[in-house]
Amino acid sequence: MANHPTGSVHTLARIELDPDGTGSVGNFRGLQGVLWDMDGTIVDTEPYWIRAETDLVESYGGTWTMDQATALVGQALTFSAGQLQQAGVDLGIRAIIDLLTDRVAADVRTEVPWRPGARELLEALRHEGVPCAMVTMSESLLANAVASQLPEGTFSHLVTGDRVSAGKPDPEAYQLGFDLLAADHPGLTKDRIVAIEDSLPGVTSALAAGLVTLAVPHFVPLPPDARRTDWDSLEGRTPADLAGLLVPDPDTAALGAEA
């Protein structure tokens, strides 16, 4: 249960991508940046959300089934909180969101459930100087708990759900993530930026924002869509694999041919 309609933007320690001070960023085989979803993509937090939902509903004498929990994957937190109210939780929407977020963040601080290959790919992108931003509909408390477990400078920005006016599947969050990277590194274009997602609301958002979209389905299968690429896992994947998702850049191709 990772998506909701409100968000914050955090600027983190920047990776040293701009040694000449021009603000430009070099290509890695045409790849200019990567925008990462968090829940289900970087970390496997859905079991934490489901446990928190179940415990909350049962504390009010209700029952919460796996089918009900699965139906909330990728939904806005406000929507999900409403479903918990219907299941018997006698609290306001904001109170439910706060309780669940606090619980999941505490679980993450105890043990971060990394998705296979995510940390390794993030580190490889950092090594190659490819800027990354997190674009999650989880709130800043949880996003910071995850980001703090990664090397400083892994993400140049965190776009979280607390302050965007419309959550995924609306494109606003991914548009904001792109705008922040583009402000840091002039010359970025959307056809050179890859968004990595696991949920239908997430891939819908990224596609609507005009980004190259990679789906790595996890908790809930995704319907086929020719506009995106699907991988079974990030394990063993490299920046070169991400660059391979792009439509070939004639200039980059020419340089490769000369080499």
C-alpha cells in the first residue's frame, strides 16, 4: 500500500556528476538518469504494509483478508485508509495513514527488505555518474528510512507523496522527478530517462509522464503493455542493460562505431 495523493520533495547530497561546474551531465551510452519507485521496487515492503493493515483492523474487532490487502497494492493511501474504515477501523483518514506509515517505517529500521539487485544497480549507476531520484507515493518518513540505508548521494532527490497534489497513476510525481533532475543537469530529455516501477499505478504514471518505463512486477502481476519493458528481476542487471532500453541515439551510436 504505497501510493497516496499528497508528497514532499527532498534534495539530498548530490553525486559529483559535474566536475566542470556547468550543470551538465554526461551520458552513459545515452542514459541520462533513472527515476526509481520505492515500495516493491527497491524494497519489498508490501508484507509490512499488509501486517500493519491486518493488525489495525483486528484491533477494532474486524477481519482483513489477503484479497482485501492485495486489492490495495499501488492504491492511494487515502483510498486504502477508506477501505480500512469500511473494515471497522474507527479513525480518521489522516490518523490511519500516520499509524500505518509509522509502523512500516519502524519495521524498515529494524530490517530493510531489499529487492534482489536493486542496491547493486543503484551502486553501479552511481559509479557511472548517472543521477537517480526516488519517486514514491510513500511519505517522507518511510522514504528517508530507506534512503538512509544507502550510500550518501545515491539519490539526488526524493519525491514523496506528502506534497504532490495528485498521486500515481497521475503523472505529476514523475514529472516533478524529471524536472528536478533537469534543473540540476541541463540537457536532459525524457527519452533518455528510465523510470523503474513494479505496480500498475506506477507504470501508468511513468508512461503518462513520457518516460522510458521499465516494469519489474512483484506483488501483483501487470497486464501486458507494449509501451513498456518488463523484467522478471533487477538481479544481475547493469547500467548498460538500462541504456539498452532507450531508442538508439544517433550521436551515441556514431561514437560507438568510431570506437
